[in-house]
Amino acid sequence: MFHCDVYDNLKSICRQEQLITFRSYHELLKSDSLSNARSNSPFPSPVQLSPQAVFVHLRINDTEKIHMKFRQAEDYPVDLYYLMDLSHSMSDDKDKLSKLGGMLATEMRTITKNFRLGFGSFVDKNVPPFVQPAPNTSRPCPSNFQGACVKAYGFKHHLSLSENVKEFEHQVREAPVSGNIDAPEGGLDAIMQAIVCDNVIGWRNDSRKLIVFSTDAGFHYAGDGRVTGIIDPNDGECHMLNNEYTYSDKQDYPSIGQISSKLSEKNVNMIFAVTQSQLPLYRTLTELIDGAVVGELKNDSSNIVNLIAQNYKKITSNVLLMYSELPDGLSIKLSPDCQESKRNKPECIVSVGGTLNFSVELVATKCIDNGNAITFYIYTHGLNDRISVTVQTNCTCNCLQPPKQINSSLCSFHGNYECGVCTCARGFYGKECECDIASSAGDSKVEQCKKPGTQITCSGRGECLCGRCKCFKEGGQRIYGDYCECDDFSCPRKNDSVCSGPDHGECDCGKRCKCHAGWTGEDCSCTTNNSTCLTKNDTICNNQGVCECGKCICHKDSEFLGPTCEDCFTCAHRCADTRECVLCTVFESGSYTPEQCALLCNQPYRIDIVDSVKSKKDAKKDREKRLCQFDDEKDHCRFFYTYHHDSNQLILRVQKTKSCHRVLSVRLTIIIIVLSILLFGLFCLTVWRILATFHDRREFAKFEKEREKAKWETGVNPIYRQATVKYQNPTYRVYGTDEMRLMDASSSDNNTNNNNNSNRDPVDHSSSITQPKINSTIQCRTIYDEVRTGKCIAYDSTTNMITLSMPGSKKELTTLSVINLNNCIEWSVLSDAEEAPEPLFPVDLDKLRKRMNENVDKKTKEVAAINPNASRYGQLLFKEIKKTMSDVVSWDKNDIVVNNVRIVEPYETQNIIAPNNETANIDINTRSHVHKLVTRFWKEKATKTPDTIDTSESAAKPNRKMSGSSGEIAKDVGRWANQ
């Protein structure tokens, strides 16, 4: 038999006077009152947790509850360390922070007067591939950045915690920026060093420690260092020398778990001030770190003051109760008197000066440390206040006084009596050691364990020990009785509790619930209190039902329902019964005649006419009044009234005015709907048309503006192509100067009659050209392959000079072209004059002579630039190049020279060479442009139709030369001009 057991088990086998029980209890070792920080107080440090030390004596499997308090102290010391990312992208944030230090200190001193500020920075590990390889590591900033820039570093401490705000601004302003290649930064390295390096940072023991982490990028974490060949894990120790982290290139980044553990160990809170793009990442990080919050930082950190102030208030108002590591076998439950819960942890919102009450429940499931005292701590995250809890478990029964009795008579002289229990000698057993294992009376002892009338020992739910049953335990339920015939799980249950719980009743051995006072029912779930069934007139269930288990059960034959049987939903609140009486009495309407109204409505009701009745919403609030509303079929207006009972009489309160609304017919309703749809569609189309018109006008104005800007000069534009199409006469041949006379008359007559063309006579140079008629349409083709078409307004037979009127570049302008027919390959009359010539406007001869002289000079220069010894294609190509490169193109014998690029016969792309074949000295840009011009020239020649390709003998022989000199041509032009 065991000396110690559960009290209920011992109670069933031991007498009350033999039981020695031990209850858990606690003692307050130190319990100072809650207070704020006061400089003139003997306790300058604030007291925020009470009590401060407790000693708990625990019995195994017994619960001990301790009540504690926490209060937010005013002016609690705050140490704020600003940890900033100083990569190049944060340079504008650094400048803004250097100007906001004073504002930050002022804002924080409105919260607490005891405030200190420090500053540190970080970038990343200075090892590839996180930074550029040497020699670019000394200045990793962009080339256009003019400020101070240093090589990357893991963490630098610039200013220890101090009240000197000016020094903080100076250190921030003078701190140089740096840079790295990848997007994530080495922020976790810096956080770890800022937490663990107490002496370097200057953390105070009695302050709230706060790190503000400012960045616009992500972070590297444990394992990323292996990319650089760093495989040693972070040891979580301080490695600062000359205010710089020296193990950046020796140890890997810390893990998030290490950061969270160190923050809890050192009671440090974190504020992550990050840009919008990084918010999701750092929100996830704060869920893994207790006491950490995140806020959105603007791109230039202009909101950093408000961000820190708001999140500091959020941190200080959130009180998270925590405890240190517990020994095996001890469990704890913290229960604050608030409803907030975060991550299933006891966390509450407490303002400054507010008090939080909470309870601590301790349970020891086994003997802890052989009964020796152990100590753990309860604290709030981020504060140094803590409660010391010392626990000692009682592992043995304290019953050595009086001393044990050897071979006591209480133990049948077969054992020792100690702690109220017999310790039997070998060979004996039983409560009083009365049973002998070797005794022949064992069978008779077993019979004593059988319930009369049965042959089952201990009802099959226990074992017989010396004539008495020791019952088994099944699923935590109690089995008891002399023969183990009684149990708890045979009785009725409510909400999974036997007999609705120990407060309602207990299970009797007769397998029935024995209810306590105030409860009844098979499972003791029904209360005998009928106060919930009383109405306002102190009747139970309005005399329309019975009260059972605190609820009204209305009679089935009654028309009343509801929690107290006062509502009559089946009779529609008697509205239908009183409708006709209201109509005939108040509104003189309805189906009742005056005689019926007087007979049926005067006696049972009292009708009161009022200005207005309560709304349906107000009637629902007053359970005694019901609102009725109906439509009068006579005028289709709605009337309202209420009814209620007063002294056994039904009172009707009728509103004297009706509510009349005009009802639209179905046809009119359909017409209105159709017209509304059509009008809405027309409105949408109109709006669309207006918007489209505005858009078209805007686009057209834009097009006109762009067209006005696009005034290209065809003589200089390298990509200009003429809009006209040229056709080569396959019968044309190049004539010399002597040959450019009129052909014989017979040939001329034939051509004139057949083709209406005028050609030169190669023999008779004195023959005259057929005189064109005034106002006829003439088309001529010059020796430059230019075709001119216009009306003939003047002709000089002596010089063969013809003046053509042609359309100008604009509609209102007219171009006059003076052409020497001697210099035309051919000319033709497209249409004869059908009307008299229009009278000529007065001509300013001086102005015309001046323009003529200018044209003569221009034509003279153009003729002089022609190389008569070059082939026709060479002359045409030279003219084409001269349009865009007139200043740099020239002839060198039969070669075309553009700057230092030479084009030799037959003037194709493969004939473009450098001077003296020196390819190294060739101008690449000039050659590229010339190559494009030559390619385009031959492409235009190649795309001509077979009818227009020059197949004459002159075309087949590109070396045929144009005879005659430019002087002769100029002489003809000048002679005409002088006339």
C-alpha cells in the first residue's frame, strides 16, 4: 500500500482522522508598491510589477494561483539607437535625418523626459559577390555622386547613447555613404552587434531599449554567407574594435531565431522603418519577433519623427507577459484581465498610468529537483522589471512526528505504523496487515469481495486485497463502492459533465443524479428558480403556460407564444380583428354599415384618435404595443394604429391622417422605363460623339502642326526622294553640241504628225523648231532628265526660249519656268490651245531680270560642274550626290570624289574606294552615307519597268561622252536673257 495518493482515493479507504493532507501555498518575499520614477525618491527607479519576489510551496498535481499587478510608469527612461542603412540609395534619407534630430528629441521628450539618442550604420559584408571586386571596392558609389563614399562595411558605431542632439545631427551629416551590388543588405549583422555590445552602445540597465532600423532594401540571413565562402555560424557575441564590426568577413549572418532570442534576452524592442516596397517582407519578420513593429518610411525619411513616436506608443501600450525557462515537470499559465490576444500569448493594451491585473497558475506534475527550491522569472517584454518566483515541491509526507511504531498493534503486530498507514512485514498485507499470504483463509477473503447474489469479484472492476476491493481507474472516471459497483460514467450527462457538473449534482451509486439545492431534472440541469418566467404583472408565463427549467412552455391550445407567453403571433396581433372597426369609426369607411359599427365596435374597444403613432421600429421596442397598418380600398390610402391592453381593456390609438401615394398604372410604368432607357442611350451616344469630335480635332490640329514643322529642303535632306517617276526614252541618244540642232524637216514632220513630238534635225542645224502655240500645254525633258509640264505663256523663236506656267508648291502660288528648247532631249504638245491666252499681269522687268541673272549664274555653275568626259550614269550619280553634299563632291578626271572617298567607273557600290586605295584612311561616316546614296541610285534604276529601261546603244556604252562645252550652253542662256 502507498503512503501518498490522491485525496479522493485515500478518503475511500482511510478514516478521516488517519488522513494527513498538504495544500499548496505561497509567501510574498518582497512587495513594493507600484510607483513612477522620481529623482528625489529613495527608490529612483520606477516600480511597475508587484510583488517582486514570491516563494511557492507546491503539492504535486495541485494548482496554486498568485495575483500580480503591472502599471505603466510615467517618464520611464528610454534609450533609442538609430541604426541606418547607408548604402547610396539612402543618401537623401541621411540628409533629411541630420535635420530632424532635434525634432525627434523634442517629440520623444513629450512622452518621457528621460531620453537618450545614439547612431550607427551598416551596408553589407565587404566580400564578393556582395560588393564589386578589387580595385572597385574603395569607392563603390556611382560616378556622378560627388559626396563622401567609402568601401562597404558590416556595421559602424558612430555615436553612443547621449542627450547631445547636436552631436547626433553632426554624426549623421558627416557619415559617408557606401554601396554594394546585390539588393539585400547586411542589416541582421548590425542588429546583433547593437543588441549584445552593451558597453559600446551605452545601454542602461533600467531603461526601455529601442532600436530603430531604417532601410529601403531586404536583408541577408543565416546561410547567405556561404556564397562568399564564409561558413562559420554567427556566435551572437560582441566583436567591435574601434567602433567597427571586425567579424563581418569571418562569420555568417545571424538567423532570425538568434535575433529574436537576443532581443528577448536583452529586453530590446525593434521598430522597422522601411519603404513601401519592403513592407510585406518586414511585416512577416515582425510576426516572428516579439516586441517588434513595422512602419512605412517615405522615400526621403521625412516622416521618421512621426513614425518613431507612433510606433513607440504602440510598443509601450502593448504589454506582453513572458517568463524564463521552466524546469521539467512545472507548468505555468498567465491570465491577464483583458480580452486581447496575439499569437496565443498573454498580451494587453495598457496606457501610461494604467494598471493591469493578472494571475499566475502553477502546477507541478512530478517531484522537481528532488524537492529542492528552483527559481524562474516573470517579466514584461522590453522592460527590466521582473518577478522572482521560487518553487519548491513537497515530494514526501511530513508525518514523522510522532515517530513510527514498530510492530504496532494497529498493524496486527505484523508491521510498522507510520504517517497513519501500516507498512506490513514480508508475507503480510492488507490495510492493517491482517492478511497472510500463506494463510489457508485466502479463499474466504475473496468471497468477501463478491457482492451478494453474484459470483464476480469486485464487480469485475477491481482486485480483492485481503477481503476488500480496490477499484480500478477507467478513463479518469471514479469507480467506488464496497464491491466497485458504483461509478460516475453511468449517470446522465449535460455538456459532457456528469450530472451537469459538481455544482449541480453528483452521481449516486444507484446510477441516478443526486441534485443539489436549486437544481432538478434527470441530469440536474434544470433550475428551480422561476424568476425568468415572470411577466411585468408578476404572473408566471402570463397564465398561458408553465415554467420548466427557467423557461415558459406555453399551452398548446393557447394563442400566445414567446419567452413569457405574451405574444400572439397566430392572431396577427389582433390587427385583423380590429381593422373594420377602425375604418368605420374613424374614417367612415370599410364594409361595416353604421348600425353594424355601433353594435360591434363600441363595447369591446376604446378608440383614441392621435396625431401620429409610433413607427414600427418603436413599436417593436415596446412589447405591450403592436403597430397595425392597412390600405383603405376606398381611396387606396394607408392608415396606422396601435393596440395594447390596459386594465383588461383593449386600447386602440389611431392616427387621424392617412398616407396617400399615387399609384402609377402598369402601362405608364412601362412607357417611363422604355423612354428612360432610350434617353440614356441617346445621352451616351451624344457624349461619345462629342468626345470623339474633340479627339479628332485635337489629332488634326496636332497633324497640321507637325506638317508645318516638316519643311524639308530637298537639296540637303539625305533621305529625300522625289515624288515624281521618271521614264527613260529607249530611243534617246546623247547628242553633242553640234548635233543639238533641229533634225531634218522630213523627220520633224513625221514626228510631229505621228507622235506630236518635236525632235532636233541632226544634219540641218539651222532648221527652226516648230513654234509652240501660246496657252498650249507643253511637256519637255531636259538634259538632266527633268520633266517640266505647263502652259506656254511666251516663246522666243530667235533663242528658242519658252516660258511655262506651272502650279506652285501651294495652291495660291504659280511657278514660271524659262527653258531653252535647244537643251531639251525632247518636248511635246500635250494639248493645243482651246481658248485665247489670258492677259499677262504687269511684269516688273528689273525684278525679273535680276532673278533671271541669278538663275543664269546658277545654271552656269551646274553646267560647269558637269564632266563631259564622264558617262551619263556618272553625271546623273554626281548630280544625285550633289543634292546633299554639294560642298564636298568634286570630279577627279572621271572619278567622283566625296571628301576622301572615291567612286570609279562604272560607279557601283563595289567601286567605292579610298584615295590611292588606302582603306585605313577612309572616313567611315562619309563612306557609309555615299554607299547609301549609290545603292539607292542603282536601286531606282533597277526598279524601272522594261519599257523605261534604256536599251539604246548609248546606254549600252557608258563611255559615250556629251560633246559641247558648258560655255556654249551658257552663251545661249545669256543671249536670251539680254533680249
